[in-house]
Amino acid sequence: MPALIIHGGAGPARNKDGCREITLVLARIADLCWTQIQAGESAIDIVTRAAVELENNPLFNAGFGSKLQKDGAARLSAALMDGQRERFSGVVNVEGILNPILLCAHLQDERDRVLCGDGAREKARSIGLEEGNVRSPKAIDAWKKACEGETGTIGAVVVDKEGRIAVATSTGGRGMEGPGRVSDSCTVAGNYATTAAGVSCTGIGEDIVDGALAVRLVTAVEAGLDIDSAAKTLQNQMLKMQWRAGLIGLDTSGKWIAIHTTDIMYWYAIDPTGHQHFTHPDDQ
């Protein structure tokens, strides 16, 4: 059964106006993706489109509006996984590319499917991806004040009409980190899918990698555990280990989960019946 869930990051809660703004954007993108699902488009194409829409919005820490590192540069990481083929592609710390997820989409059919730094940028140039400055005025101001900002990593998980699962995750990193630090978003700890389930993570990257959160949840579902039970078990482990993170996921039936150990995680889901579920701003 087709379904989708997208997220706009986890972390400290914003004020109610900020929450509402994020909810409206997530709702618009979820509706767009739902239309694509109903039109019979593939899960991999839909999650890529969702990630592009989120990367283009400065509300989020991905693409335009990404957090800046200590030297003032924006270095972006992203990953895409086709659950049907169990094929992962990713880019690590690439500069000057507006939509790193589109490079991930291209790499799905390449022999070398994870690229970093200058190599990733040269590949993007060779296939004609749009280049540009992803540093938004807000991100630059946050960097000047030496703060991490409030924007969040983005992600999307889709089950299409054929039951195919795909997941995409994109980030500008933690913010104010030293050059060379690698986030979880371009690893299977933060972005993973098979024919059974797909998961996208957000939060503290080192905690997500320590817990191997995405692959751990998908593996539990593959082993026969219901995704709700698997998510509850994982959340308890996250709390025990004091891992500060959140994740969204779907199984092949279209059942969705959204868990977090941060103050809030911004997410929006549409279940197989077309019913919408979301983080309600009035609850924050």
C-alpha cells in the first residue's frame, strides 16, 4: 500500500509560529509527493523530488540554508537508497552544489556510488548539475554569531504503488564543526532501505552512527518484528544510551513510524488511506 513520510529535522523546539511554518511547508511537499504516488511514479523518483524541494527551502539544514562550518563554508552530505535494488549512493562534504541529492540519484547507476569533496563536485559538474552558493543570509548570520542555528536535516521515505521503498536524506551538517567531519546522513546509519522497510534519521550524527539507527531498525523489521515494536524497542535503547536523534520509517505495507529523543522532530506522513498525520505546532 502506498504511503509516505518526510521530516525536517529534530532538535530543540521552535516557537509556535516557527512550528506552523515548517508544518505548512512539509504539508505542501507531502501533498506533492502523494500526487506523484497516485500517478504511479516510482518511490526512488518521489523521494528524490521530496528531498530537492526540502533542500531548496532555507527553513531546513540541507541545500540552500545549510549550516556553516567553522571556516564559514557549507559542505553538504546526502544519501539515497533504493530498497528494491538494495542500492545505496551518497555524497560527502560537497561544496557549491545546490542539490546534492540529485548527484546521489545519478550515482545510483554508477560503479563508484559514494563520492566525497572535490571528486563529488567534479562529478556534479560533469553531468551538468546546477552550481551555486547555498549559504543563506540566515546561515551566514548564525555563523557570524558562532551558533549552530535551528535548521534541521531533511529526509523522505516512500512506498509506491508497486510496493517499492526508497529513502533520501540530506544535510548541511551539525554547524560550526571543523572541516572534514562526516555526518550520518551519507551513511547507512542515517539512511537505509530494503524491500522490507526504509528509514531516514536526523539529530546528532555521532549518536546515529553509534547506534546504527537506520540499518538497525530495518534489520529488525526484516527479522520479522513489527515496525511499531521495532521502533519502540529502538527508542528505549536510544533513551538508555542518551542518543539524541529522531527517525522516520515505513514498512512495505505502508505502516509508518516517527520517533525521537530530542525536544521535537518535524515530520509529516500520509498513510495508505490518504489520511494525513503530522507534528502539531500547538502541541509544542
